[in-house]
Amino acid sequence: METQFPLYSTSAAPRAAARLFSKEAAMPALEDSIRFVKGVGPKKAALFEKLHIRTLRDALETYPRDYEDRTAITPIADITEDGKYAVRAVVGTEPKTTHIRKGMTLVKCTIFDESGSLPVTYFNNPYAAALLRVGQEYVFYGRVQANGHTRMLVSPQSEKVSPDAEHPGRIVPVYPLTAGLSQRDMARVTEAALDAVPGDWPDPLPEVLRARYQLPDATDALAAIHRPQSTQDVSDARRRMVFEELFLLCCGLQQLKERRRADTGLIFSDASLTDFFAALPFSPTGAQRRAIGEIASDCASGRPMNRLVQGDVGSGKTIVAAALCALAAKSGYQAAFMAPTEILAAQHAETLAPLLEKLNISCTLLTGSMNAAQKRAALAAIESGAAQVVIGTHALIQQSVNFHRLGAVVADEQHRFGVAQRAALSAKGQTPHVLVMSATPIPRTLALILYGDLDVSVLDEVPPGRQPVETYAVGENMRRRITAFIDKQIREGGQVYVVCPLVEEGEMNLKSAEQHAVDLQKMLPHRRVAVLHGRMKSAEKERVMQAFAAKEYDILVATTVIEVGVDVPNANLMVVEDADRFGLSQLHQLRGRVGRGTRQSYCIFFGADKGQTARERLKILCKTNDGFEVARADLSQRGPGDFFGRRQHGLPALHIADPIADLALMQSAREEAEQILQADPTLAGYPELRARVHRMFEERDDEAFN
């Protein structure tokens, strides 16, 4: 298999590994607590706990988030712009301490190299300055700032240069921190963790893969990623660790999928959907028919279905879920449909009940806010089997809910539910078929990898007749016109969402929901304005959303809590404040809150005056309403980062790999995992790989690995 990645260099990393891992006598074990490290007491240990570092192994798997290249020495005369620099220079003047005020000191000195001089200033750090000696040469690393017509080096790190040093300076790892911990603290614990790695450290990657992809072995990679000798070390080590992590992930997901396929599942004997399609008030899209066909095939296969349906806003996922519910009921089973909010559960019930009644299928709603009598009636119908399709919220997984014969489970907006919640609902039946739905459109290739333990159906068509949302990106100079436009839409019978990035006043120059609601009410005193944000109690949020849906408010000022879970067909205008602070896919999701009725809908993004980058990004949304196109642009622009969030896809925590930035490596890792598991499904021939896969998936608490 060809690879486009650079070959592993024969750098100093192996020598570094030998040096770091040679202390075999009386070494601590990786499972030891970091409390055994000198300088880590109870208080520091509690701070490390915030970073999920409890053992030396945890420290070993906490990789640097960045590196400072202190080997790239810049002559003082070449420093023309502000920024971080490494400078090799001699201390020319004695460091002088000045007490500015109580508790604040300023230490100044001047350093020289062959090209010139540079003032150095330490703020409130007399200890660092006290280590400097006049006439001694150091490598200084820090930020250079303008000071009038001159520049100065502010609070730099310094390392003494030995007389025989040909190439002074080093690559310094920068670790994620929390308040109270320093890089020195992290380095101390990491050193102890590296010392705890035995010389015969087992490598989970098969040798054939290391050779094929030119990857260093595990010990060399660990040494190089924590103590690199060159930037090439960093590149090679990171690539090795990323491939390993993604390979373990893909092996585990593939095993989960195969083991679940091997399970015996319910067989829905009546797989005919003729009556279902005849009952629909519209003609389904080709994508909907394809997804429904895949579900029907799964339910007749004798294996439990675990399928994801992902599609853009308005692509018709609910009808696909309704088909599964109908299939279950026709075969004598019950279906449970779990939604993230009470208002969305009620809306699903309003949509599905009339459709299912045409097929003589009963539909029951169960939510936490129902009164005692309503709950008793619903619970009795569920237990007796009279309730064939049950739609509800988290209330469905409560202990008091007993299904008569649960055969299908649907989780809507699946990123709002954890793996454990879906499993708790499934446990109320005997291996029921499971369908999860996501409104985050991503390219199919990426979906197949991220949702590796699920089969994937993609709804990539929008039902005919749905009007695209007219989208505009504007600057603050349009504020008065947009306020007038808001008033006009309300006057014509519509309703308006206004989304802000903050709950309350915080970061300078950003709109907060609470304050902006006050401002809007002053500008439009004849309109009814409500506020909605994540800090409100669930019952209060439900009340506000229901009141807005009932047209009791004209304007709903909210944070992104409305991104999912609200369906108000009468709302036809979305205004997003400080839109440059949101991801493109998130903005597209917000735009999807409007355009759900017959009225022409609009979306207005403030932030086009926040620079060229913001303008170019928002222009993408103005050009297309296609969520898959938006997602592709978002992925290409964001690069590294937690695009989905762990809750979104239920994957084990990734320590170094990024499923977006490392997509090419992930594709290779998936292909290799499939090949190895095809030849050895239990990984019996790869004991270390098998053990590491199991350890990675322990956090999921998945029965397949327990």
C-alpha cells in the first residue's frame, strides 16, 4: 500500500529512548499513582486529577498540545516584529530589581550577541532573573514586545549554554494545564512516567504495519513525543501515536460491529411497507426509500440492527423512524422513540400519531411533566402492550417503565444521549433493533469511520417544495435596518429567533442573551420578548419553548440551546449575533430552526465586519443551504479540534488523534483493522493489541468487551 507520509528519520530519538528507558532497577510502575513523584503532594495531585492524570500511565498518555522550537536561534538584529523568539546571547548587565508597588517587582538587564543588544524584563519573577550571571551565555526564549522605538524580551525562559555546545537550545513540549499547575510540574511527572516504561515495552502495532507505514516503534515514539531532539522527531512520533490510537479505535469498533452481527436478533416477520407508504400524505424521497429499505432488510435478517440515519435539517429522518415503528408494531412488538426535549417529544407525537392511526397502530406519549394520573395510564398501556409506539424523553428509561414486548428503539438527535442512555432503553427489551438519528451532516466516508460500530444510512435529499432559507451576512452598520426587518416579519405574522454566544455579560464586545433581550425590548417595546439559555432549569426551558411555539412570544433571544429540540413552523427569521464565533456547521444547524413552515424564511448573520476571514466563512453559508457542503467547508477550515465532541459519537476518548485533521491516517487505520480482523477476529495472535483495544473501550462499559 502506498503512503504519502514522510519516512521515519534516523534521528536522535532511538538514542533518547535508550537513555530514558535504561533505568530498570527499582523503577516505579506505570500504574503507580503520581503521588509517588517528588514534589506532587495532595494539592497538586488534586489539580492533576482535573486533567484526568491519576497514574504515571495517564501522564504518559497526556501528550503535548504544542512545542516551542528553541533550536531556531534568531540574531537580535533580525528581530523586526513582535512574537516569540529564541535568542543566543550573553548577559551584559547585572539584573536590577525595582519594586513598583507592594507585591510587584520589575527586574531588568540587557543581553548581547554579535549583532546587537536587547533589553530583558521580568515581571514579578525575581527568581528567574537571580539565576542569570553577567558574562554567561544563555539561550533565551520568550515574547518580544515593542517598547516605544525599541523592543524588549519579556519574562523569557533561559538555559545556560555550555562551552562545547554546537547546537544549543531544544524542542520544549507544551502540555495542557489547569490553574495551579505549571509546565515544570507536568515535565516532572512526565519524566517519572518515562522512567517507568520498561525496556521490553510491548508494541501493540504489528511489525508488518510499522514497516508498511514507516513508523518508529513504541518506545522510540514515546521518547520522541515527550522529549524530541528535532522537529522531525515530533512529526514522526506524532504520526506513529496517531496511527496507533486510530488503529486501536478501528479494531475495537469493528469487533463491536461483528460481535453484534453475530448476536441473534428479533425477526420482524411482516416486512411489507406498502400500507405505510400509502398512508403518507406525500411521496418520500429516494433517499428516504433507500434508508427505509435498509432498515427493513436489517429487521428481517435475524441480527439486531444498530443503524445511524444522518441527514440534513428537513431531510425527513422522522418518517424513516416512523417506518421502523410501523414494522415493529405489525410484527407484534412495541417501539420506543426517545427525544431530547419534552416539546420535541410532543411534536413527534403530534406528527406520528395521525399517520400511525391510519395503520391501526396506537401511539402513547410519556414525559416527566405529565401529572400522576396521566403517567399511571401511560405506564399501564406500555406494560400491557396496548401502547404500540411510545414517544417520550429520558422518562422512558426510568425503572417504573416496563415494556410488554419492546422490539425497536429510536434515539432522536442522538448526540444528546450518551451510549449508556441508549443501552438502558435497549435493556428494556430482548436485543431490540436500534436506530439513532443525527442532524449533523458529514461526508459519508467520515461517518463510516466515526460511527464505526454502526451501519450508516444517509439522507442526502430534501423533500420537494421546501423553500431554501434566504441567508445574509451583515455588519453592525445594518443594525437599524435589521431591527426594522425583525419588526416587519412579526407584523406579517411571523416569529423570530435571536441567538447570542453568551448567557450574560462576559467577554468584551460580545452580545449576551440576557442583555440583548433587554435591549430588543427597549427597541421594540410593542413586541413580546423571551429569553432562553442553558443555565435555566429544564422545566423553565420547556415552559419558554412551549410558550414560543404557542405564539405567546414574538421574539426568542437564546443561546445555542435552541440548536436542536425546537420545531416552530411559524418562526421564519433567525438572527445570529457574533456569528464569527460559531462553527459553520453549528450556524447551519441554527439556520435549520427556520424554514419549517409555508412562510418564506430568512437567516441573518452579524459578524461580516469582523475581518476578511469571518466574511469569507459566512459567505459560504450565504451561497448554499446544503448541510453536507457546509460540513465539508467547516472540516477543511477548522483543521484540528474537537469538531464533534465525545458525546456526539460515543467514541472512547482520543488522546492525540483528531478524526478530522487525521482523516487520511484514519482511513488507512480502518482498512488495516478490517484486514487483520478478517484473518483473526478475536486478535488471538496479537495479545498486546487485544489488551490495548480492551483497555481503550473500558470507558464505554460495552458488554462486548466485558
